[in-house]
Amino acid sequence: MGRRRRCGETGPIGVGDRAMIRVMLVGPAPHTMGGIATVVGQILALDPADRVQFHCQPITISTSPEPLHKRIGRHLGQLRRLAAALSHHKIDLVHIHTCSEGSFFRSALDTLLVKSVLGGHRRVIMHMHGGRFEEFYHQCSPIRRWIIRATLSYVDVVVALSQRWADRIGVIAPRARVEVIENACPQGEGSLVPIDDDRCQHEPRACRFVMISRLDREKGVLDLLDAANMLQPEVPFTLQIVGPAGSAGSVADLQRQVAERGLQDVVEVSGAVSGAQKARTLAAADVFVLPSHAEGMPICVLEAMEAGLPTLATRVGALPEMIQSGGEGLLVEVADVTALADAMRTLARDPSLRRAIGARARQTVRSRFSIQRLRSRLFDLYERVAAEHGAATASRGLQPARTEVRGSFGSIDPHGLSGLEGSVHP
């Protein structure tokens, strides 16, 4: 292994003839809540092994409604900070994390700045998150759809979370170069609080379902309450719904809906959890439930699989690629409350089935969704794109940029991404 870069040194370093690749990450702070922030944190925590060095550039966000002139001002400030960072530090690749709505158009401006305004022939990788991109595209006006297609084609690589999403992006922008890099389990193998591997042997007792998610309507939280209402009192069970307030209401709002359905004895709603508290919540459960109406590749499902839980989810986003129904979990159609209740009933009544599915889920997440695999695929992509950069700059008589950079994030809420079209509020 080559030596590590000392702070303040410049010029290429690496192992043998391979120079270290300087990557600027543009995305939310890793210490904040949300799937994108989790992925950014995972990337920053990867062992660089003298292959990659990261500089971090925070996004601009909005957590509450604000006038148009303030949104424009924030985005101009974001562009100025990005321009200053790129002018001060010579970067090989800019890795932008984005999703739908205003977040995408902000990223489109970032891309234009990096590749056209500032010059330098830098490469841009656009990492697509979220589960509403196709719907977002078709709801846009013709000029905005053109901007979306042009941006996806203009960046050097679009990273999709699954083959299904790669195919859909390819339909939207046939000229885009799309590659698949799946999400990984945040904690890595075996680092969760040790689970109760005999959890299914402790019968008779109620089956414990858990949902960990923002309290959004599109997460299917109200569908889950309706399904729970169909089970009671036929099947002994408990349901814990854990997460921050969302479009379905606050924790107090959901607690009122639980009481209106007469479920207060079996359903508990509580606020957001993270870290060891989240691990303990999963370790105490028997089944993880996520009846979403739209998804990308949910990190929470990977966490549940690592905890040895069967997952009951809907056939949306990458979930059919993550889970084979009857293999690592059970899948139902979106908003089919009867099918959801039937699947809950099946799992609640069969501890042996839960145990078998949970064991397969843990095996799958460790073999296919490991942090090591994410590192291998991502660094391979960086090196291939950087090599193309080197070939392109050599043909122009230029020297590829090889200067060390370091940076840090401020305190950012990734759930309040905003853009030129408006804000997305939690």
C-alpha cells in the first residue's frame, strides 16, 4: 500500500503508476437523517487505500416555505461556493447526489457550472436517488423535460440504484450513460446490536411488526394502519411505527388516527430513531414492514435484512430486485390493503417461516449489499472515468488535475431539498 497524503501536499500520489483520484462529493451532510445522507456518509467512510481522496461540498436546502427571491439567493450562494471550491482545488471528478423536483434542477445548474462555465474538462457523475423520478419527469413541462434529458446526457455517468431504474432513465434519456451501483447496508456485517436469533422460539406471544420511516402518505403508513385494523382481534400482533413527522402528520396526529381505529392497545407510534437505538428497535422486532407507494433502494430495508428480519413491502422501485417474494420477504401490490393484511397474517401465524425468511435476508445483504462491494464498484467507476479524463486531457495537451483537497459539511437537513421550481418540505 502506498503512503497516505499529508495535509498540504500537492501533486499526484498513489500506488505504482496509479495516481490518487480527487473527488468532490456534492450532497447532504452524512450526520443528518435520510437515505441520501446515509449514502454520502458511507462513501466518505470508505477506506481510500491511496486510491481516492474526497472533498465535500454541502448542498443548499430549505426546511420551510420561503419567497422566490430567497430561494434564488440561496442557490446563487451555492453556485458561488461551488465555483470557489473548484477554482481553489483542482478536482478530477465531481460526484453529485440528487433526486427529483428542485434537487434535480439545482444539480443541473451545478453540472453546467462544473463542465461548461469553469472549464477544466472535469468529469461529472450524477447519482440518482429517490423513487419518484419517472413520475416527476412526466409531470414537467416540455422545456423542463428537455432540461432533464439534456442534463442526464451531458454528465459523464448517471448512477442508478438498480437495473430497473437504469432502464427507466435510459428511456427518458437514451443518450445517457447509465451504470448501476446498488446501496449497501450502512453498518456493515455484524455491527448491529446482536439480535435475538431465538426470537421466533418464544411463542406463544404476539408477532412484533415494525416500520421505520418518515411518516409520509407515500410510505403507506395509513395503508398499514388500515391493514392492522383488519387483523385485530383475529391475530395476536403488535405494530411499532417509528419516524419523524411527514405528509401523513406528526407523531401526535398518527396517534390520534390509531385511537380512532381502536388500535391503541396494539399500535405504538413514536419519533425518529438512529444509531444504536434503531438497531435495538430492529433487534426487538419479528417483521419489518414498508408498504411504500414509491421507493428508490431503501436503506431501511437493508438494515432490516442485516438484522435478520423478513421484510413485507410493496413492488415498487428496486424492492423487487432486493427481495424475492417468499425468499427474503413478501411483496404485495401498492395500496392493496387486503393483500397487506393477508401477508401480515401469514407471517404472524408462522414463526418458522419468519425465521427462514430472515436467515435468507441476512445472507443476501451480506453477500450482495456489503460496504465492500459498494467500495469496489464505486472506486472502479471513479478510476474508469478518471482514465477517460486523462486520455481526453492528454489529447488536448493538458495535465489532469491532481491536487489534494479536504472539506467538511455544515449542519444540513437532507429532507428539505429545494430548487428552482420550489421547495420539498418535510
